[in-house]
Amino acid sequence: MTGFILSLFVLAAAFLYITWNAYQAIHEKEGIVVSTWWGKQHTLDWALVEAWRLLHMS
């Protein structure tokens, strides 16, 4: 029974790590905000997103 509970704990932790490893949110003014599991955060501003889109559309 203890092994089963430990297995569930490991599976739950792995699921949370995978789903929150690269969380992305879209903000109207800031752009795309990417947060990692460890709390690191960086922002892709809209000018960079637009430049990437134009580069790949041509």
C-alpha cells in the first residue's frame, strides 16, 4: 500500500512538472509571458512576435 501511495505522489509531481514547465500567458500590453516551474519568467514583447510572424510569412 505504501508503494502505491508513493507511486501516486511521484505521478502527481511529474504531471505538475510537465504541465507547468513552460506556462505561457498572453498579456495585452506586455506580450507573451513565459514562466517556468522554478519561477523564472521572461517576456516576448509584441514587436518581437510581429517580426517573427513577418519573417515566417514571406
